[in-house]
Amino acid sequence: MTAPASPLAARHDCLLVVDFGSQVTQLIARRLRELNIYCEIHPFQAVDAALLARLAPKAVILSGGPASVIDAGSPRPPAEVFDLGVPVLGICYGQQVMMQMLGGEVVRGDGTAEFGRAFVTGSEPLDILDGWFDGGREQVWMSHGDHVARLAPGFGVYATSPGAPFAVVADPSRHFYAVQFHPEVHHTPNGRRLYENFVRLAGFTGDWTMGAFRDEAIQRIRDQVGDAKVICALSGGVDSSVAAVLIHEAIGDQLTCVFVDHGLMRLNEAEEVVGMFRDHMNLPLIHAQEQDLFLGALDGVSDPETKRKIIGKLFIDVFQKHADEIEGAAFLAQGTLYPDVIESVSFSGGPSVTIKSHHNVGGLPEKMGLKLVEPLRELFKDEVRALGRELGLPDKFIGRHPFPGPGLAIRCPGEITREKLDILRRADAVYIDQIRRHGLYDEIWQAFAAILPVRTVGVMGDGRTYDYACSLRAVTSVDGMTADYYPFSHEFLGETATRIINEVRGINRVMYDVTSKPPGTIEYE
Ligand code: XMP
């Protein structure tokens, strides 16, 4: 199954990225979207004449990938991409595919593999390298085993590196370009310029802006929903908040939001969400106060998966109960984002292992016979944030760190009690306050405190204490799939530990978690 081409391609200049499975394909799309270019990523298997006709791309990029073009059955784009009369850029594996398909030769990289930082030097001027080499050589990021041994007819060499004599090759008359390195990654500092040059010469006007998207999205929601009613599970997270506000702008009070308060929210969070959306933005919002139901069901439960299953099931029951009261609800709104829609290229074809079961509203639409409204399906997270700003959501909501559906339950390993949740909430609030005061909040992907199921001995004043230990976590990440711990200074950590112990009764020991993901996960359960 492939993600269908979006109708947005018909309204905007579209660039097609053919995905061969590189780890960094999404970054190509990110770089292009930053340049106000609308692009879609499609796996190579899905690119056929029909898709090309539907998208009518103004340019094509062939991504990198783990395969070797020398191997039989290795992935190829359809030959038609070279007959469209539009500029084509091949990156890494994409370069090798281009050379192989257009009559050149690629050989195995015995001893010539290059991984990591490299420096390229220009040999001839070339339009996509405009602004490169002004200061001499350029740093790039290489990651290849095989390499091009003979150029395809019509191509010339425009830049080289010590390990890649064909670092940049091109046939400028056809606007075919191919680079051995990855211009989309951070470690190719001037990569953005190369993309800018490429889209300029392809004739893009940069018509992809959040203002334009907002107007179109509103029209599409109206067309899809008509006068039916829509329900939305609002968590207060960025995605569901932006989706709800956008849909509300499109159809007003045909939308009802349900905020399920499971008693596992952070300090003052429920009041903030309800205050913001119901009182300030006038969204019809049901505040389902079900703390007793959830905490009762979790009483005595310490197994992580059992906790998740209980919360997931109750969430759906509660949501359904309230949704049933809304007569004529035909649609469920979801804040699905583009990274969830892009089909990943799998060579093994095997299913990936489930590490944890995420619940959210999975399974609800089928069960309730609802159709989905997913107005953020084409957007990346930072575009959702930009749209949120466009819609007037305050920065405090837009820049929030992710918060998991099961809430504090998975930051309280072992049995959950109201007392522990209360201690955890207060420790977490002090920690986040510290991070904000030090101006670090936006540098961190996610930060939170967890309360550990262990008491330790301490001494405060002249007395002995026997209280809980808490662990602080802060990670940097781009997508939550991998993460590294945030390198706070010792001063910051010392000051934070002192504040937590002084201000939060019930905690007498503070730890900082320096585990990356993998092997750890971001949450504790
Ligand atoms: P892990 O702990 O798996 O988390 O490294 C990766 C990211 O996902 C978030 N997370 C969840 N989000 N429902 C959600 O909506 C869940 O059940 C859930 N579990 C983890 C986590 O906060 C992190 O950002």
C-alpha cells in the first residue's frame, strides 16, 4: 500500500523525491520545505507513469539508499523520470542509479568507501554549485561504498574529493545533476545553497507557505465534512491542538473536542488546556473528568504493558461514551503528520518489533464507523508549529515538548499512587521551570522527571529522611526514534537537585539520566 499523492500537488509546484531507503530521505524534504517548496516522498516501488502524471513534478530528486546498484534486482526508478524534461538530482545511491541507467558504470567500492566528513574542490563552474567554493573547498558528508567508475554520456565532472573523483557530475544541457555526498545533512554546511540553486533553475516560485496552506486546508475541510459533525480527542499536545483550531476555523461549532482527563497530567495542565481552548478560544470542549476511573483501574498495577493496555482501553471507552452523546458525529479528527504517512522503504519486508504499545485513539474510527479528518497529513512537525503560530496559538503551546498519551503513568515505574503522582508533578514542575529559566527549553526535544520506585535515606537539618528518589531526563532528538542525553552543566544539575529537594517534600535524592536511545527509551516504561 502506498500513500496516495496529495491533492496539494495539483495546486503547488511539486518536487518528487524518489526514496531508495536512505536514513536521511526525510531531511531532503525538510530542506525543500524550508525553501517554500512543496515536495512529496514516494518509495521507488510506487513511482510509475500514473504517479508521475498525477504529480506533474517540476523536478525529481533520487535519494540515497542502502542497496548496491551492482546487485541484481536492486531498486531503480522508472526510466520515464529521465524523459520528463525536468531537472533531476541524484544523491549518493541516486547518483549511481543515474549513471548506471544513463549508460555509465558503477563499481564496488573495495578500498574506496567513504563515510563521514570529506572535502570537495570545484573543477568547473556549474549552476547548482553557484555560491560554492567561494572560500576554497567545501565540507560535505559522504556515506558510500560503491562509486562511479565511468560517466554516462553527456556528463562531466564539476567537483572532486580525495576519495570521490566524481563528487559532483552533471549534464547541464539536460539539467541532470548527481552528487556523491548528502547535501541535506547538517554536516554539509552549504547544502542548502545547492538545493536553492536546484529549485531555482527548475523554475519553482516558492509558493508553499503556511498562510497559503491554512486557506487551502480550511477549504478542503469544508469540502470533506459538509454539514456533518466532527469530534476530536484534544490532548493539549501540539498536533491535536493545531488540528482542532484549524478545523474549528473551518467549520466552527460543528466540531466538538473531548479532553480526557485521566489524572495523569502534569501540574496544572488540565486547567491550562481547558482554559485555553474552551474559555479563551471558544472551542466546544467536553472536559471528561475521569481521574477516579483511571487511577482506580491502575491501582496495584506495576507491569508497564498492563498499565498501557488499561489506559488505552479506558481512554477509548471514555472517548466513545462522550462521542456517542454528540448526535450525528460522522468524522474523527486526528493530528496525523507527514512522517506517519510516508511509507518507509523496507528491503527485508519483515515487520518491525513492537517495543511499546502506543495507544492514543487507535482502532476507534473502525469501531465507531467514523471517517477521518487529518488536516496535517502533509506537514512536518515544525510546519505544524508554524501553522499553529499562523492560527494564533500562543508560543507556550506551540513549542511544547511531546507528552505521551499514557501521561505520568509511564514516568512512575512500579505501582502508581496519588501520593507519588503528586510528588512527581511538583518535581517535574521545578525541573521544567529550571530549564526555562536557563533558556534551554527549546534546545531540548523532551525533558521530564520520573519518580523511581525506591526510597533512600538522607539527612535534612538534623533529621533523617527516608524519601523517594527522582530521575531527571532530557534528550535531544529529531524524531524521537533515536536520542541522546542533553549535556547540562554540573552547575545546572546541582542547582536543580537542590531546588527539587528543598521545594518538593517527598524527594531526597535526584539523579540525572545519561542513557541514550538506543539502548534506553525516552520514557521509563
Ligand atoms: P520512547 O519512550 O518509545 O518514546 O523512546 C518516543 C517518543 O514517543 C513518546 N511516547 C508516546 N507518545 N503515546 C504517545 O502519544 C504513547 O503511548 C507514547 N509512548 C511514548 C515519548 O514521549 C517520546 O516522545
